[in-house]
Amino acid sequence: MIRRVAFFVSLLAASPLAAADAPPDAIPPYEMVRTLQTLQTQVADGNASAVAAQRDLLGLMEAKFLAADPVVWQDRRNARAAVTFTLSGGSPRLMRGLLAMVPPIAVDANLAVGALAYIENREDEARKRLLPLDCRSLPMSLGGQVALVQAGLVAREDLGRAIHLLDDARLLMPGTLVEEAALRREVFLVAQTGNLDRFEFLSRQYLRRFGTSIYAEDFRQRFATAIARLGIADGDDRFPRLEAILKSSDPENQRALFLQLAQAAVVHGKLSTARSAAADAAKLSPVGGSDAMRAALYDAAASIGVGNDIGEIQKRLADINERQLGRRDADLLQAATAAAVAVGEAPTVPVPLVPVAVVAADGKRGDGWVTATMRTAEADLTSADALLEKATGP
């Protein structure tokens, strides 16, 4: 705990009040929230240690805020900071306590109550309180947070408004974790609209500016799935445009993106996209490594049943070392191998059915397996055929 407190104090060392030799207890909540947002920006920049540090800082801030003199929350800056803290991953316990204070804290009641409802998953109440608010009328450090939340509340029924709100969040808090989250989400909402130009632009922005974010892996997985499921890369003219987006990032990110795209495309039956993405991934993968094995798997799986030599594909699949694959890819290898075997098998010639009457007349096999039910059924079918022929006759 001592180390955590020391870390907390060191984070606050850059604040104006700390620079003025104020003791840590004198640092107001709004300054602490600025420190939290600075730390979250490091998360957006890919600093893995900042994730654990953020969790510790949130806990320490909560304890300090709960112990603060109620008069602290009569300062509008501190009251707004409490809302920002709540929407930034803080515990709902603080806002519950603040909302019970008399006199009320110095912030719009709809903002405070709506923030608490949102993090407690009371969506109807959150919508009622937060959606009427104008995020641009708030301080930027809070307005961006509110816009991000508002976008999540309307995304299911109003895609256009959600996209507009995510634009607001990005503009209000550039370079922060809020912008990273807003841009990451907006890419996939725009994908649903079919606006390929906008999708390309936003994807490039994310990969260029936040390609090392702690959440970049989540982006890559959802990006590949969206492309495959929505057919964004389908067509001879579209994949080259997509390639240009992916190649705007560093080689390691490119390889990861092409592999995830190839995998998703195989699963969703976008075979041409899968083969193209696998070929790009193979060029960027060390020979004999697990990524090279994955690229070979996706290419071979996507080549089954498209006029290629099935024997050659079976050999390629057999050469893949399953021990170098993850569980999902190992399952895909087994499925692809079974599919290749099935495609390679010569079709069996169906044995024509023999009428019961013929079998019954055969002394060697007749009464041995022809049952009374079978005889009755055939008689009924014969009668039905006669009736149908009579009904459709001249």
C-alpha cells in the first residue's frame, strides 16, 4: 500500500498545486481527475503498466473523495470531476454518496444521476437523463466522456446520431483514451452504413494514431470480422483499397491484421479475400514460424473446392504442424482436412430401389424381410398413383 501511495503522489507531482509545494491532501478532485486522464492517455499509447496503475489510482482517488469535506463538492469543478471519475471507470459508490448530500453537489442533477445510472446498467434512466444534454456545452474533459456515453446509448436505433456523437467525442478530447475509444467504435458503426470511403479514412486514422493501444488487438479482431462478414473487401477493386489501409501500419501490425482477416474470411466463406489476405500475411511471416503456419492453413482452407488440385491441397494441409497453432486454428485445420478428404472422394453410385413386389417374388429374399406393413404401404402407394393418373388424365 505504501508503494501505491508513493506512486499516487508521484503522478500528482506534475499538477500545478503540487508544483506549488501543496501537500497531497490539499490537491482538489479536479486536479486528481486530470492526472487520471493523463494516465489513461498512456493506456491509449500502449503502456501496459498504465492499466494496473489506473486501477490503483482509481481506488486511491475513491477513498480520498469519499473522505473529503462536503464543502469540496460545492466547487463546480470538483463536482464535475466526480462525474468524470464515475464515467472513467470509478466505483458507483462515490456518486451514490454525493447524490445523497444536502445541499446538493454543484453539478446538473441530470448529469450526475445519468452517470450513475449508466455505470449501473440502468439504461432507460441513463437515456432519460443524459441524451437531452448538449455535450459541447460542457467542459471538454467532461463533454467528450458524455458524448461517448451518449453514442453508446443510441447506437442500436440511430446509427447516424451515434456516429455524430462519436465525432464530437473525438473532437472534444483529442489524443486521449476517449478519442481512442470513440474512433475504435466509430469505425465499426460506419462499416454498417456501407460507406467504404469513410471506413477507410477512419481505419487509417486508428491504425496510424492508436495502433499500439492496449485495445488495438480488440480493434484488429473486430476489424477483420467486420470486413469478412459485411463483404467490405469483396470484389477485385475493393481488396487493393483494403490492402492500402492495412499496409499503412508497421509490419508487425500488418501481419497480425492480415492473419486475422484471413481467418475471419475463411470462417465467413469469403474465400477470395481469405486467399489474398493469407498471401500478404505469408510475405510478412518468418519461415517456419507459427504465423507462417497460420497463413498456409488459411490459404489451403480457402482453396478447397475452387477448381484446385485437391490432392495438392491435402498435402499442404498435412504439412502444417498442428502444435504450432492455437486451439481455434487447430480446429480449423481438422475441419479443413476433413473437407478436403470429402471433396477428394469419388462419389458413390446410388443403388436403385427395388419394388417390394419384386423382392417379395424373389424366393431367396422375399418373406425373409418384407413385412406386412411394407406390403400394405406399397399397395397404398400403387392406389394413390392410379388415382393421381386418373385425376390428371385427359
